[in-house]
Amino acid sequence: MPDISVQVGSMKFENPFVIASGPPGTNRQMIAKAFKEGWGGVVAKTVCLEANKINNVAPRYGKLKSREGSEVIGFQNIELISDRPIEVWEKEFRQLKDEFPKKMLIASIMEEYSEERWKELTQRCEAAGVDGFELNLSCPHGLPERGMGGAMGQNAEMVENVSRWVSSTTKKPVWAKMTPNITDIRVPARCAVNGGATGISAINTILSVVGINLKTLRPMPTVEGYSLPGGYSCQAVRPIALRMVSELGRSLPPHITISGMGGVECANDAIQFILFGSHTVQVCTAAMLQGFGMVKEMISGLEAFMEEHNFSTIEDFRGHSLQYLTTHSDLVTRQVQAKRDRAGQAARDNEWDGDKITHQSAALTSEADAPTK
Ligand SMILES: Cc1cc2nc3c(=O)[nH]c(=O)nc-3n(C[C@H](O)[C@H](O)[C@H](O)COP(=O)(O)O)c2cc1C
């Protein structure tokens, strides 16, 4: 039986599958359910110091469905971070660690751009027993209006400073969660590492408008007739997430860990993130659509994949597929070479074909320029 556990700094995950910050980690009861179903860890819903400033609206989700059927391809939300007071979270973090000491519990934290506030939030969550931290520098809606979330993630100096404030306050792993709403994800990731982050999480949701209702002419999700661009997730974002994770996998120093996410719905999706360098893989939307029990297929599918390839640990294949990403000009060179090789193979005597004799002769002929008179 392959070993699917992963060590990420001081955190040991019994499997690499982690609930991403969002509704599936929104309170103690939900997190306990995730642990009981078999998830290796949970990143709780993002907390801040003043939950009374968080005012959600409804409806706040929108689905993009396939044209043929009812399959959900894309999912948009305009949900804010947790509206539950930090005092409640402190109590629940303690209870969860008492009840599930071997499961990894990560606090997702977000604050205004103030050293004091980020440090206080870190200290309070650490005292409540969490195993690690994720810095929400990436929520794309609502919070940026207050200079938080994605607004910080798009500012290299802020990313570095917040990472430094938190990393200098705790010895536990600190993952900086990146926004995909940026040209080059490697820039803020590098700043987070310079600031002391030990890991990078990617990606948060992609800014989107899920659609316009053609009867009312109002964009969705519609709240009292109005809307705003929100965060896009689910399977439609997976190719973009994979590309961004590959950029991190190819550029980050080897001691920096990656927690990949975006559109993961089953074992085969998750394995692709590991093949591009992820140590852990997070899931949010699929758990909302399928329920926490989906992790069972993810575990058995990962084990079956490892057995098929004779991998005994995750490290045996983590990052393996990065070596096959190259430049376009390299692809051209390789194809020219491959054509030459194929032509050469056709020169084996029993492969000569009467109908192709002129082509095969030409393929084997070294063409020199015609001599000039
Ligand atoms: C309804 C909803 C709420 C979310 N809330 C948070 C949040 O509070 N903090 C955070 O860091 N990410 C939040 N996210 C983003 C997810 O953690 C994740 O980065 C993103 O959805 C991509 O993964 P997925 O396709 O598996 O959902 C939320 C996503 C959804 C769909």
C-alpha cells in the first residue's frame, strides 16, 4: 500500500487533501464533519478581528451550467470572509484540536494593513492551537473596497510586509494565498517568500461576472437589482490554476511548499496539481456541490494511481511533470528532430515500400545547394 501522507514543515497530513477556506470550513460542526470523512486538513473560513464589519448578502452564488445538461462548470461567489467573532473561532479551534489532534487545522487570516492587527490575529489563533496559517491576500470582492484581500495581494510591498509580520510572530508554517487576478503570480509569491512565508497557496477565485438575466437585464447574482464582479471557481478554472501552479513549481526555491487548488473535483484532478509540484491540494466548490464524502474517492484514486506507477510516496512523483513544460521554440526544434529520426527509421531495409520509393529516397538524401556555374 503506498504512503499518501505528506510532511509540510511541522505539519503532518495523513493525506494531501485539504478543505479550502470557504463554506466547507465555516464553523466547528462543518470542520469536524470534514475530519470524520477523511480529509487530511482543513483551512478554516477566513477570520478577522472585527466580524461585525462583515455583512454578507443573499443570493451570493451563481452557477454556470453546461449547455447540454445540469452539470455545473463554473461557480461564482460574492461571499465575504467569516462573519463569526474571533472569540467564537478561538473556542472552536481549541475544541477541534482537542477532538482531532492528528488532523491539520489551518487558520486563514485577513486584516487591514496594520502590523499590530495582523500580529494580534496571529497570536490569538496560535494560542488557540492551530497548526499553521494561511494569509488571505486574495479575496477578490468586497474586502478590496477596504484595501484588504485581493487589493493587498496585488501589491508586492504589502504582500512582503504582511508575510513578514505574521512569520515573525509564529514559528508555525505560513502559507500566503495568491490572487490569480494579476499578470505574473511569481512576483507576489517571491515577495511572500522574501517576507518569510514558508508556503504558497494558489489560486483564490478569478474575477468574473457569471451572466446577465435576459428577462430582467440584471447581472447575477442579483441583489436588490444590482450585482458586482465576484470570484470564479469550480472545474472551469482548473486549467488556469494548473498553469499558475506550474509557474510556482518551476520558480520557487525547493524548501517552499505549495498548496494547489482551483477546480479539483476528484483524484485525477488532484494528482495533476501534485505532478506540477503541489504538496497538498485544496478543494472548496466541489465539496459544496458533492459533499465531504468525495474525499474517499480521492484517497482510493490516489492510491490506485501510485500503485499503477509503482510510486511508494508522494515525493516519488511530486513535480514530475514540470520537466515536460518548455518553450515553443524548443517544441519546434524537437519536432524537426523527431521528423528526421522518423525518416531515418524508414531506412531500415524491410521498410522500403514500392509505392513510396521516391519519398523515402528523398527523406534519406542530404540536400546540398545546386552548384552555381
Ligand atoms: C463560496 C466561496 C467562499 C470562499 N471564501 C473564501 C474565504 O473566506 N477565504 C479564502 O481564502 N478563500 C475563499 N474562497 C476561495 C476558495 O478557497 C478557493 O481558493 C477557490 O474557490 C478555488 O478552489 P475551488 O475551485 O476548489 O473552489 C471561497 C470560495 C467560494 C466558492
